[in-house]
Amino acid sequence: MSYADQRHIRPSPTLSGSTSVRQNPLEVFTRICIAEGYEHDRIDINELQISLPGLWCEHDVSLTWNAANEQVQVFLLFEGKMPGGRSDDICRLMSLLNERLTSGHFDYWDKNRCLVYRDSASFRGGAKLGTEQGLDMLAHALDAAERGYPACQYVIWAGKSPEDALTSALVDLAAQP
């Protein structure tokens, strides 16, 4: 051992030590919000709220960082409460929508009586979130919301079947400029 090694005690690298100093992936999403002009609010160090503009409405997105699991989670809750008596149709619609998604999934939270799109990404082993990955996660959430929101409205307010609602929503989406 050299004199320099004796004089300077070096910390031994451990997984817990390396994860405690790594960058919080929500910083990437914060930079995206600033660059894109999205309204956002940093709730705390591990939660970020974003308002994404869509064709039908503003979509509220909540991003959370779970350092223990090294996972970023995306939650997009649809505005408004669902009227009672249609939860079976909503659940069937979620199943039809989920068949068409390439990532993430829709859930119906009965406790809150609301529809939510959820997705997550793992960054175990010190992997870092890149800007392109962050943009991709937001794009997938927005794409799912733009398909799911009108279909849900057709079921709830127009009384359409889940199959008809999905067809109508996709036709309406295709007709947008």
C-alpha cells in the first residue's frame, strides 16, 4: 500500500452508497417541463406533478421516484368522478384499451371511482434516465390518455357500449388535424 493510499481512506463502494448519491430521475422530467413549457409543480423530492396539454383536455400526470425500488412511476388520472352503475362497462373498456397499449396499462380505482393510466420504469443497478426515455414515457401516457379519455366519456355520458365507444374514440382521434 502506498503512502497516498494510507493517508487517504477511501470509502468502499456499496450499492446503498452509490444509490444515495445518484441523481433523482425526476430532475430529467423537470428539465423536460421547462424546455417544453409544461406547467409543473415539484410536490417533494420524490414527486412531480405535470399538466400535459391534450386534444380533449389538460391531463394531470403525477411522477414518483421510489429510490428503494429504483423505479419511476407515472400516474395519469382522468378528471371527474365516474357516475355509479357503469363500473362493469368501464372495466370492459379498460380491458379493450389495454389490449392496444404497447406499455403501461389502465386501471379503474373503485375507491376513488376514477380511471387511471399507470406505467413504470426500473433503473436498477445505477441505470440513469435519459431525456429521450423521459419524453417517451410522457408520450406514451399522453397517447394512452388521448385514446382513453374520449372512449371513457362515450361510455359514461353517451351510454355507448365499450366496443362502440372505443371505435368512436379512435375514429375521432384519427380525424383530428
